Amino acid sequence: MKPALQLRVQAQLALTPQLQQAIKLLQLSSIELEAELNLALESNPLLDIDESEAEDEIEEFVPAEHTASAAVESDDRNSAEPVDSTPDFDDIPLDLGEDFRDYRAKATDEESVEPQDAESEDLRDHLLWQLNLTPLSMHDRGIATAIIEAVNDDGYLEETNAVIAESLADLFSVGEDQVEGVRHRIQRFDPVGVASRSLGECLDIQLETLDPETPGLAKARQLVADSLEILARNDRARLCQRLRASEEELDLVIELVRSLNPKPGAGYSSAAPEYVAPDAYAHKINGRWQVSLSPNCQPRLAINEHYASLIARARRDDANYLRGQLQEARWLIKSLKTRAETVLKVAQAIVQAQAGFLDFGAEAMRPLVLRDVAEEIEMHESTVSRVTTRKYLHTPRGTFEFKYFFSSGVSTVDGGAASATAIQAMIRKLIDDEKAARPMSDQALAVELNRRGISVARRTVAKYREALNIPSSNDRCRLD
């Protein structure tokens, strides 16, 4: 074959720098967006904050005419029309609320002696603090440190004494009996029962620290030692026989056991608190649900006119640099405008579809998928997916991530559909209202939901119940 040149026409999507920037900004949360804009303001001299005062102040939870907002009729899906009042990009810069300006660092911040946020103390820090106050030899202190580091978040020790002793072999020789002795010492730390290997041992340590004159103490220790499984099955007759106790004595023993802490480490968490800032607000005015963007979602940026005027007088290299920075500033402002408009459209579509939830609660949640919103706002599903990630809507019922309002549907007897979120809310309400002595099984819950017109199988009810972290009927069975 002879080599030859051929022309071929092919359509291909090219991710330009502008498109990449728009996609990046679209998937950022409000807090991440503030950090990104601060970085851009520091690195680009052509980008500045518009310090001019807005004509009208944005009242809390009330959209103004100059604010990008949209009204949604709760009873008529087609009665709400999107309000397009966003100023032209080439004429007026976008809005930047006071919150963003206050976010910029001040000179006094660096001079502050105390940190703004104190680091939270986890279980291991709490135990190590007590260890430093406990008189122990160097060997025992090393063993105690190894034990504390091996304790899990619930406060239990899963590692064997042999493993702990082996981990210290490079430092000094340790016997398993030494590890066990130090472990018993730690079990009396606060919270009592920490570093136990089983639930029975944990509860027994807590009972051991009580006043010996506590009513029912001896039988309670006997129960946690070898009868916890019988207690879990609610076999009162077997418990009375095993403990040789009357019904009244058994009630006293069970009440004492229930007052103990089965997870001593659960009250300490090493996870840092997560803060979210709403991107949009939903509020009802004159019987209509309205949506307005947070000022943080529509920052007010502008081109620095002083540096822009230097382009014509600057040398070639400097002029090229300033032109590049000017173009990047324009791209950023335009991308921010697109982001704000897209977030508003998605929030509007969500509120329009889930007005029933805002009025009546989770049981009125409608089935909603990304495709429904994408068709409503005439955008691609991938765009909607990016917008609904780490974006939050503040409502009178609380602040929820956009994704919370999306769920699959289950058919009803009248040909309609009920969302999975609504069904989960119904299941939770049925369980909350059930009799303590006779909890409803998954089959009974399915029958009740079918009676209310929702076609759902028992295994589906079980799946939703487990998603809600609700135990089975046998585990929920409570003693009278």
C-alpha cells in the first residue's frame, strides 16, 4: 500500500480552559468557593472586589428584585415562571455579599493568641491525659500507652495480650500477665469499662464500681456474666429461673443493667465538626414558595480599572501579562455568573417538585430523579449532578443537601408513585407509634403500608428499616 493523505471530519468535544473552570466552580461548595475566590483575588491583580454599595439591601430570607430569585406555586406546577433579572455580564459585575468581604483576613487575626477553633478531644487523648496523672513505672506506662492506642472508637480492646506484648518487644520484654494487669488498671479510667474485650466484661466493671449496697447489684453482675443472650431474647421466665429472682426483683435488676453504658467510648469522637453554608433559601410568602440565592453564591467581583488602564502604556511583556490576567478575570466572573444561574435553576426545580415536603413533611416527599430536573431546566444530567453535590437548601424544616430531595419511586394502588424517602418516614412513624411490648414485624409494616395504598414487599420494608438504622422487631422488643 502507498502512503496517502486523507481528510476526515469528526465531531469532538474539547474542554477549553473556560469550560474546565466553569465545571470546577460548579461542583465547589460555598465554603470551597470562598477559598477559591480568595486565592484568585490574591494571584490576579486585574481582579478586585466591587466596593460599591448595592441599591437595595438583601433582607434575611426575603428575595429582593435585584436578587436572582424565583417564585414557585405550591399547588400549581406551571404557575411559577423563572425570574431573569441577572444584570448583563459586560455591564455590571456580580454581587458579592458582606459575608465574603468579612471573610478576608485582617491584621488582627494573625496577632490573635488563642486559636479560633479548639481541637476536639478524642477518647485516646482523654485516656492519655489520665495516664499522665497516674503513678506508674516506665514499663507499665509503655504498656498502657500501647493498650490505649489499640482501643477502638467504642472503647473496646480487640487486640490480644500477646499481640500487644509483641508490639513492645523492641523496647523491652513484656509478659502477657503484665499486659493484663495494666489493662485492668485502665478499665477503671474514665469512662469506666474502657479497654474491655466483651460487653459482659464492660458492664461488670461498671457494676463493680457501684456502691455494694446498691439494690440488685449481685444479681445484675450474675446477669451480665452469663445471661445477656437470654435478656436479649426477652425470656423473662428463663431469667427468673437463672437468677432465682421474682418478677419485681427482675425488673429492678434489668433497670440497673440498662443504666450502664454498653459503649463507653461512644461519647468521644475524633471527627472534626462539619460546617455547611446554605446556597439557597426557600421561604413562603403570601402562600407561595420562593427561592433566593445566598449572597455567598453570587459574589460581587469586578475588573480593577487601575491595572486595566496600564495595559495600553505598559511594555510588551508587561502588557501581555496584564492582558492574560484580564482575560482570566473575565472568565472567572462569567463562570461565577453561570454557576449562580445554574444553582438557582436547580433549586427552583427542586422546590417546585417538593413543595409538598415543605408544606407537610417527609411523608409528602415526591419521587424525583436527576433526569426530571435536567429536563425541567434543559440541562444535562451530569450538570445537575454537579450542582446537587455539596450544595445546601435552607428551608423552614431545616437545611438539606440538594441530593436529599432525590429518591426513587414505589408504585401505589391508584397508579401513582411514592418516594422512598416518604415511605421511610411512614415506617419510622409506624414504629414510633407501635406498642413497646408488641413491636411490628417487617411483614406487619408491609401490610399496613399496603392498606394505605403503597405497594411494597416485606423485603423492601426490611431494606428501608435497615437504612434508618432501626433494629428488627425482635431487637426492639422492650420489657414491660
